[in-house]
Amino acid sequence: MGTTATQSLRLFTALWPDAATASAIADWQAAWQWPAQASRSRPERLHITLHFLGNVAASRVAELVEGLRVPFDPFSIAFGTGEVWPNGVAVLLPSEPQPALTRLHGRLGQAVRELQLPVDERPYRPHVTLARRARGAPPPPTGADLRWRVAGGYVLARSLPGGAGYEILHRFG
């Protein structure tokens, strides 16, 4: 990891797609008409955030790995539509309710609370971020029609400084 125990890490839990799923999402992402200012997410950065943990001392990583262990059962996510949110973020959205994803999000939320970290109280909106600064980008005329088999569990990840990407610190499940 290359950090000191006193360093603060920007952490989150997420679902990380396998290479074939990331490639399928990236193929659909390429079908959009992106404005010049859009910053597309690279395939290796595509994921669904479960909980953003914020800045946490590196010395707590081992505690988080233990505390974030929750039951995980494989499930599938069907995707269908894309949209650009008012803040200019283009996203890929599930095409139907995702009860297994909602249960996992809830279990992890409880674990995050027990670790005395803040939990976002807004309604959970699962999505894959396709691009930022994408205001005005029209999605492809046909939906994504993708199915992601989430069999590999979830991860604890950190955002690398300066927007250099992400590092997976631990895989669960």
C-alpha cells in the first residue's frame, strides 16, 4: 500500500466487475456521443459504489477489513438505461429493482455504523459512473441490455491521490 499509519486514505466499498463485464460496459459507453469536455471513466475504474467511507486513518484498514465482513450471496444486476445527472455525471443504471444489492448495501451500512463511520442517509442510487463533465451527452438510442453476474463479492478500495485511479485493498466474498 505504501502508506504510513498516520496517513489518511479516501476509502469506499464497491462492486468491481470482472474483465468481461467491464469490457461490455465500456463498449456501451463508447456508443454515447460525448461532448469534448467529457472525462470518460476508463474500463479498469468502472464500479458500483456501495458506501463512501471518506478519509480514514490508514491505521484503521485492518479493523475495517474485519468489520466490513458481511454475508454475501452472488446475484445479477440487469442494466438498461443511461442518463446524465444535473451535476454532469453520466451513469449506467439498473433496469429493475435489485433486492440482493439493496440487502448488501443495508448490511454494509450497518457495519459502517458499527465502525463509527458516517453513512450517507440519502436514498441509495446504484449506478456505474461512465463520465464526468458530460452535460448534454445523449445516451445511445438503445439501452445497454447488460447483465452483470456479481459472483466475486465486494471490495474495500481507496481513491489514489490526484485522481490517479483506485487501489483495491481487500476483496470480500
